[in-house]
Amino acid sequence: MATTNYTVEQLAQAFQELSISERTKLAALLPEKWFEDSNELTEIQKQALDFASEKENDGRAVFHTWEEVENYVKHRPNE
């Protein structure tokens, strides 16, 4: 198997271009210890992330950057 070297910036750019569902699949492949020090999402934020994924999958929304997704999840009002 050939190995290709990418810069962190190139990997970050590639990650930004993935849909939410693709990012979720990729995150599921990463070791759990990578996420140990990260801030855990609240239940409301998890629901907002699921809702954002549904909207994108249904074609009702397109998030162009991870920052847009983070902003949506952090600031979505409780329903």
C-alpha cells in the first residue's frame, strides 16, 4: 500500500469539505482516546448535531465549514 504525506492544513481542508454524515463516519473510525480531552456535547447539542445531519442529508441545508456546524450546534435554541 502506498503512503502519501499530507500537511495538517491539507487534511483540515479535506475534512472541511466532507458532509456531516461523512465526518461522523470518519470520527467513528478514530480511536476513542483522541476525544478524551475534548469538551463533551450536551444532550441538546447532540440532538442539534443529529438534526443538522438530517437537514443536510435531506438537502434542506448545506454546511460549508465545520465552524458553521459548530455554530449551529452551540447556538440552536432548546425546542
